[in-house]
Amino acid sequence: MTDPIADLLTRIRNAQVAGHPNLVIPRSKLKLEIVKILKHEGFIEGYVDDPDKGHQGAIKVFLKYDEGQNGIIRGLLRVSKPGRRRYVGKTDIPRVRNGLGIAILTTPKGVLTDSQARVAGVGGEVLCHVW
């Protein structure tokens, strides 16, 4: 697999469209940090980290729906891709949907949201947008 982050986003998108209550994804440190941010920002109900499942481990993600059974996550967009990386400076961090969404960045201070990166005063690679 050439792009595990795009795979994570696609699995979440597909499971939510199909109405599944949860999904299991292969574990990596970066995917775990992205899932933690999604939980902290209220886009998913929660997650369970199982590092012992299989040789790689797994993360079970519990999706969140509103009262009409519509997914809370309206959109997921992969920004920086393996063929074309997208880096931004601390003054160029994008605002997603005028602040209604979040951008997830990898920075020297770890994986952060756009607002956390602005407060920390760091730029980095823009992984994805979530709204």
C-alpha cells in the first residue's frame, strides 16, 4: 500500500456511508494520532487501540451519527499525497470551511490540528482536511 493515510480516510468514509457502527483499521503510530485528534474534536465516538492483534496491531474506531443517522463527518480530503507533499509555514496554515472543519498537520511538535499549530507557532505537512 503506497498511502496508508488515504486508506484510513477511505475506510472511515465508506463505513460511515454504509452506516456501520464501527470499523477496524491496521495500526500505526501516525494513524493512532489522527484517530486521537478525530476523537478529541468530536468527529468520532471513540476508539480502542489493540497493539497485540495480528503482527501489526489494529485500531477499532466507533463512528458518530446524529439523530437522523447521518454521519457527523461530512467530508474527508487527503491534501498531501505521496506524489506531491504539501508543506505550509506557520503563517500559511489553512482554515477549513471558515473554521467549521479542521486541518490535520504533522509538525516538529507532533500531529496537531490547524488551531493547535497556530497556537504552537509551527508549520508542517498538511495531511488532510475534515469537516
